[in-house]
Amino acid sequence: MRIVVLSRYFWPDLGGAQMQLRMLARQWAATGHEVTVLTGRWDPRWSTDERIEGYRVIRWPVTQTRFVGTIRFLWQIQDWLTRHQPEFDVVMVSMLKHAAWMSARVARARNFPVYLKSWGAGNSGDMAWQEKGRFGLFIRQGTKEVDGIFSPSRAVTDELRSAGYDRIIDIPNGVPIPAARWNPAETSAYRKQLGLPDRPTIMTTGRLSPEKGLLDLIEAMPVILQRSPEAQLVLVGEGPQRKELEERCSQLGVRDRVLLPGAVDNVESSLRAADLYCLPSHFEGLSVALLEALALGLPATASNTPANLGILPEEHLPLFPVESPGRIAERVTPLLGQACRQAMAIQTRCELTAKRFGIEAVAEQHVECFARAIAARRSR
């Protein structure tokens, strides 16, 4: 199958949606599909056309002026899809914004299958952007007649349905499943390797921004430390809220027990240094960071956002109410103990996560949808 992935942003060092697109493209290429990524050339050092991990990346020139840049990108999409239609079977577009509208428009005229992929819910989701963005509601109307829209979570699906979309396909985000599971006997060695104090460690990874609920976790730290005096919290990542988080730590007197090491190249090593993963987000699409922790078998807890409900059974992913520092402390303290370290529990977390969220299974679900749309057109 010849798959085109279209995303205005396809940066090599970003997480979230960009990382998901890279993993899908790599997995499709590894299973014999021909994959071409169309994106913008945001850094002049990047090649305009190169092969990465088995798939091709074509980068178009970018105009930094906002409106002019968008118009140029739309023209590039129309031109490429029209001229190269004999060279691909299906197109998947990241986010329900301008690129999705143009791709759907060309697909209707040229009769090829096009799928859209929505990533997040809440204030940073596609539906919020359509409500507030320039031409957002016009784009909403122009993106409803596509072959399907991939949604990673119930929260995203609910927002899509409320906005009038009905061709929704529920496929979660996927993550690689490491060959070696998290091992509590190795956490001290990993902490030493990363230069972290050797203490019972609560870990969060991702962007330091308000919707992640990190202030709630910091607010819970005084209570956590009363019950587990040796504990520490490590917030891995960068973002606009860093200064505010540091200031609140100082105000609460926990600055020496809350570490902010910044972004890291190898998130897996950080996770292996932890005793517990905690995701206190106020809203999420489907957190890849949480899935990465669960894929290792690391004990974890999270807020009860719609996206987190049902990821794993309660015994493997206990939840707490959103924006509730007191309830966070109640969940975290016992999980730092020995009960969550049983080998059987670690194995079960890994197996359950792999079965539903392993990148191999998730990539294949997309391909099955593509194949049905291609076959339907060929039978007409």
C-alpha cells in the first residue's frame, strides 16, 4: 500500500502528535508499505527530500507570515496531490485544520480516499481551534465528507460527535513495547546514571503547561512527604509553566524534593529510574507519556479524565479526581510501597498495554481501514 501522511509540522525532536506520526510511518514502512510524509521545512538545515527509517519525507518551503504561509501551504497540498495521484493509494492528514480541508477538497475532485487524524480534546483540541480559529467553522463543514476520522480517545470522539462529525473511527495512540520490563531492583542504578538522588521517585514526563495539572501534584507534595518522608517528585520536560512551578515549590517548602531536569533524550531511562508514574492532567486526548510508562510495566496513577477511563483496569491504573491535590496524595502514598512491585502485576500491565496500545497493533488497525476504502473505490 502507498500511504501519504500530511502534516504541516513533522519535527524530528517533538513528542505528542509528531512522535505518533513518526512511529506510525516507521511501523508502516517496516511492514512493507510505501510511506511518504509531506510537511514544512521549518529549519533550513533540514533536507527537502530524504529517507528516514524506511519512509520518505518531502519538506516544502515555509513562509513565516501567518496568513500568507497558510495559503502557500494549501496551494502546495493541492498541487502535489493533483500531480502525484497515480503514485499513492490513500492520504492521512494530521489535525482537522486547513490541510485537512484542502486534502478533502482535492480528494472529492480526484476520487481518492482521505482520512483525518484528530489528536486532542479540550482547549488544545481540534474542535476548540475550529470554534476560535480563522475560517474554523468553514473548515469544519468542509471536512465532514471524508472516508473517516481517527480518534484516540472517548474525549476526542465525544467532541467530534458534538461538532457534527459522524465518520469517526476509534483507534488509540500507540507506543513501542520494550523488550525488557521495568524492574524495581534497577531503579537506583538508573537514578545514579541520570544524576538523580536515590530516593523513592514519583515521575511525570511531558510538557510543563497548565492543562497537565502539575500544580496539583506539587500542591500534594507536602502531604506526600509527611507520609513518605524520603519521596521526591521529578518533572521531566520543558514548557511555559516552568517558572510558576518552581515558585510554587519554593512557597510550599518542597523545592529540594521537586526536581525539574528539563527535556531528556531518552525518556525510557527516566521512567526506569522511577518508582511510580503520575499523570494529573486536567484533560487529555490520550496521553502517550502515560502509555509509555504502562508499556514498561511501571506502576502508575492518573486523573480520571474521560481519556484515562478504561485504559487499564483499576487495579493496574488507579485514578483520582481532576484538580484534587488531597486525593493525589491518597493515591500516591500507598503506591510508593511494595505492593505495586509484584512481578505478576508488572507483567500484566505490560501485556494489557501491548495488546491494546502496541504500535504494531495500532498501525495495522489504520491499514485495515485504508484497505477497505481502497477496495471500495476499486469495486465501483
